[in-house]
Amino acid sequence: MTKKSAKVNKITYSEAIREALQIAMSVDDSVICYGLGADDPKGIFGTTLGLQKKYGEERVFDIPASENAMTGIGIGAAIYGLRPVMIHQRLDFFILAMDQLVNNAAKWHFMFGGQNYVPFTVRLIIGRGWGQGPTHSQNLQAWFAHIPGLKVVMPATASDAKGLLLSSIFDNNPVVFLEHRWLHNLQGEVPSGNYRVEIGKAAILRSGSDITIVSMSYMTVEALHACDELEVLGISCELIDLRTIRPIDWDTITNSVKKTGNLLVLDTGSKTLSVAGEIVATIVEKCWSELKHSPQRIALPDSPEPTSFELSKEFYVDVEMILKGVINLLQKYELLKSIDVIKREPHDVPGDWFKGPF
């Protein structure tokens, strides 16, 4: 259950993450936080600022650029009784530690008959922009979600960033916590105090009757804009923010699809073998008789992300793609000529307010 708080503050996604870490470390001495740049003046995009000064070098510290080794240390610390939070400024760097994550963290509880736990949270930054290219902007949530024993979280709002991070830290399972870099400066109303959001529970951000749109992470922001445009065109969208990739909240999705009869899934990753593909397949199995049209998915091309400013213009999913996807799915082709979306310029930043992180 989500714990409610009387006071709400308007803060950024980064500030919400820092607030969650501060609360976790203040209520439980077993929580430690480490990663490349954890004690840096910029504090990993502002998310760890002031933590080392407040809690000391034994609980908040920088690490060598040795991802596999430091992940193993974190897993060992978790088995020993600590609650480590390890941070990597790029998901891509963490690939070197997949052996530790998959063969140790995800398996330990099962292999020892449920007698041991691995309360280990791994914060990974995902996302694109400013020429990040193939090795600095990958979205591999489907890869992590495929592994039994792992939980995978992708908050899209500041309040969920705080609430889900606190729930992740105090979950007894290893959790991969994915933060899209375009969300760090996004502001939102965030409950104060020890506020938590249940892992495995999606959020219905818009109620509608014509189509169910399921999104995740930054795609939820694009989807919200698309829902506004579609409402003007007379299309009522029900927007579901997954929040958690594993476990997936199937009840919320199936109940919505049974109401609308239509499904479009938006994914920040590549299309083939994606989370979006899994959702489409499962809904076809569960809701075949209620479907009015073939479910569709919109995701990235099956190609590495380009570094080139010009090539990346056509690579990523935006509001216009979502609008066309909904209209084509519902076979309301006459509305295609009504689409008039102002293109983001430049295309590789979310808005003029965006000043980083790189």
C-alpha cells in the first residue's frame, strides 16, 4: 500500500531520489550508498548531494571503476545484513556486472531455500540525447526483467521516484531501479516523510473509454501530451504508467483493456523481444474475446542508437508517432490530416529547461 503524507512539496525527480536516500539512511543504519561519483560535487545528477557529509564516508562513498567486483561486494554486504544502494551513471557500464546480478543476486534466495535474502538496490541511469550514441543510451529493461528473482522498477514521476526507491531499498529482493536522464529535472508534487509506493502496482494516470495506452518511464511524459491531443480529436485514452516492469500489474492492464477493447504499448527499448511485446502477447492470451482491433506496440528500431544529430531525429518515439499509432490502430484514418504537432527543436533535449545531465 502507498503510505500517504499530509504535506506535499514540489521538487524535482533528482531531489525526490535524494530525499528517499536521506530518509532510508536516517531510519535504518544498515543502508549504505556507493557508486562512481557518489561523493562528487555534482552528486550523480544531484541525487547524492550532501549524503556523505551527513552520514560519513563509511556509509556513502565513491568506488573504483570495477563494476563486477563492486556489485559482488554489494551482494555480499546484502547477504551479511546491510541494505546497499549501488549507483551507476550509465546502465551501459553496469553490463560488466551481469554475472554477479544474474548468477548471484537473483539466485541466492531460491538456491538456499528461502533462508537468505539479498536486499540490494541497483540504480542505473538510462536515456538519450546530446549524442550519447550506442554505448551510453541503452534501455535494457527487458533484459533485466527476463531474470527470475529480480525486480525491475522504472518510475516516471518525482513522487514515484521517491516512493518506489524507498520501497526498493526496504524490499528483501534485489531491485534494478532505472532512471531516465530526461526525468531528473522534471518537477512534481511529492509527499514528504517516509512515503512509499508499492512495487508491482501500475498507476492509471488518465481514465478513458476508447483505447488503453500502457507506457513506462519517459514514454509516459510523451504519452500524456499525446492523450491531450487525442482528446481534442475526440479519442478518449486510458493511460497506464507501468511503474514496475517486473512484476507487471496484469490486473490493472487487463481490466482496462476489457473496458476499452484496444491496446497500444509504448516502450523505451527496442521493439523485438521487448517489454511491450510481452504485454501485447499476454493481453492477446487473456483478453482475446474483448479486443476490437489488433494490439500494437511502439518502440525503438532494432538498431543501436545513433550518435549523429541528424540520424537520431527519426530514431526515437515522440508525440506524433503515438498520435499516428492510436489513429491507425483505431482505423480512424480521416483524423491523420488533423495532426499538427509542433516538433521539439532541437529534438535531442526534452525542452529549453533541460540543462543536463549529460
